[in-house]
Amino acid sequence: MLSANPQAQTIAMRILVLTNLYPPHYVGGYELRCRDITEALRDRGHTMQVLTSSYMAAGAGTGQKPGCLVERSLRLHGFFGHPWLGIRDLRSLEQDNNAALLAAIQSFKPDLVHVWNLGGLSKSLALTLQRLNIPTVFDVSDHWIARSLVGDVWLDWWNRDSASVSARVARGMWTATGKRDLWHRQAPTNPLRHLRFQRIYFCSARLREITVKAGYVVKHGEVIHCPVNVAAYDGEVKPMATPLKKLLYAGRLSEDKGILTALQAMLAVKDEFHGALEVYGKGEPEYEAMLKGFVATHALPVTFHSASPEQMPEVYRSHDALLFTSEWEEPFALTPLEAMASGLPVIGTTTGGSAELFEHGGNALTYAAGNARQLADRILQLDRDPQLRHDIAASGRRLVRERFNLPAIVSQIEAYLDQSLRLWQRTDLPHYLEA
């Protein structure tokens, strides 16, 4: 028996992880969290296998930790540099992906499938799992359901009412001749309304709300927040006597991340704040050039850097505060969690799931997204009030260790997976023509 939490026991499970990318080949925090949870479940005695895409990140190598088989045989479509395909070529891709999933299930014989990010992967895979009636749990930490599911080319082509004349003719002919039935058995062609998310959890209540508003029946989904590895991001709160000298921005350099707002705030405090901002991250070359041009034009104390994930714990510890400036519906960001765990005070926006983390004046200072003047005021407030700086850093560090540490979140997920096996109810996949 395996301990999932103080109140419950779980049995060892065979878990097939289905996701689009898996480290060391990854582009963001979703994949890193998938790896961390998968490896933690393995360490608790569960048998894990990962089925992911053939995507290879440049310079990432091929290494993986022993004890968890990773099969990289799925084909991506339209994402991460892969081209968009016409319906005939797409049919081959859909069939290949579904065949790979069926082969993995047949050979591994999982008790449960743990579905992570399907961005760029065939959404028909979820329909195949429903048709097989295999217990399936969805982990949702970005908008791939709320905003991207309707864009699945394969399912959309077969079901869109406003399709072109040629598409409707081809669809009608292939349906009448029985070809659609044949292809449907290989890669489901059902409309999205047939897809059920019987067992699903979200990284924030806000992301669940957005997905419900998009028309999906997921209000029953649980909320299990993202974790942080407090052992890796382990820093002490700096003494009040330590001046505020080094501000940190860490993340993608893009408009939706609010980095330009941070630079505008640095311009606003230029004559009053005697510290600097260090920016860690990359973006599109044109956007990076614009940001660096803004810094040069206004002679701002801002420098640009890069660091590997392994280097980031020390990056946090070497700074005095984090600016978290995101201006989009961030599901539940890892960066402020890592900064808090490292002992840094945080100034941040409350868009998306961040509102479930930040308490203004308690564990962070907050400001309205995109409001450079208000961000500047928060920087000056933090600079001029050492007691506040110390207290919000200490509160944030304590909160992360109590509620968002990796073992605690793994226990929540483990218990949810175990419960899913116990409560699973048959959910049949209707015929593709059913209303």
C-alpha cells in the first residue's frame, strides 16, 4: 500500500502518461511539471510509461532517468515547427497516432491514462480512450481545451457546418461509400460535443471557469494547483538591512508577458530608485530588439541574460525581488512560486490564476496588469519599506512551503488518480452522426 495523504491509502497503479512534449525536449513549464509529477509517482511505487511526440529540442540530448519508459512516436501537427497538413495527409497522421496509442495500451496494459497537454496532438486520441472505456484523467494547465480544441483540423473538417463546397462534397462521398466508417474506426471523427471529461482537474479555479465559459462540461473538475520543488528553490528571506538593488524578471519576452510594462516602470522610477532590473528570458528576435532599443534609448539600468533551468535557483537567490508582469490569463504561473520559495518578495499582476496566489500586502504586492505607473509605485513602496519587504517575502515563502510544495501536490494528484479508478463509470462514445 502507498501513502497518498494522511487520510487515505492508494494501491500501486500502472499509469500511461499521454502528452505532446516531454523533457528533455520541452518548451515550457507544463512539460516540466508533467515530468516532475510522473517521476514522483514512479518514486512512490507506481509503474509509469510516457507516450509523447517525436519532437526534438535542439541541443537537449536524449537522456532520461531510469525506471520510466518514454516512447516518442506520436506525430505533431501544426505546432512547434511542424506543418499544417491537408485532409489526405492528415488522415495518415491521425491513423498513425491512434495506432501508437492502441499499441501502447495493448503492450503496457495501464490501469489508467493520465492525459496532459494535447496541443499539437490528435484530439481524436481522447475519443479513442473514451471508446475503449479506459479510466482517463485529464490534467489541464493551459488553454488547450478552452481555446484550442475547436481548432483541431481533423475533427473540425468532418463536422463543420460552414465547410467549403468541395469539403462537403468529399465528406458526403466518403460517408456514403463507407470510407468514413473505415477511417473512423482507425481515428474517430466525432464532433466535439461527444467528448466527455469524466475525470479532470485544473491548475486553477480561473482556468476551470474559462473552460466552462467556453462551453465544456467541466464544472465538476477539481482544482489542484501547480507545485514547486522547494528543495531545489530553497532560499532565505534577506534581512531588512539588505537594500533593494537587484530586481528580477524571468520568463518569455513577449507582449502578453508584460515585459515592456516592466521597462516602462523602470523609466518612471529612474530618478528615485537606485537599483537595476535583470531580465532572464528569450523571445522573438524583433521583439527582443525593440525591448533592447527601448532600454538603450532611455539609458535604463536594465540588462538581458539567459539561464538554464538548473541555474535558475541560484538566479533567484542572487536577486532581491521578482517582477511578475504577466498580462494574459496565466493559468497558474510557476515563476512567482519559485521566487517565493527562494525568499524573494514578489510584485505581480492578478490576471488568471495568480489571483488565487497573491494577497496584496500579505504575501505579495499587486498592481493592475499593464499599468506601468502603478508598478513603479509598487517598486518604490518595496524599496522604501524594509519591514514590508521582509514580511511579504517571509509570508510568501511560508505559504509555498505549506501549500504548494511538490510532495503535497503529488499526494493530491495521486489520491485523485486512485479515486478515479474507484469511481470510474462507463462513458460510451456515440456514433459520429448522433445528435
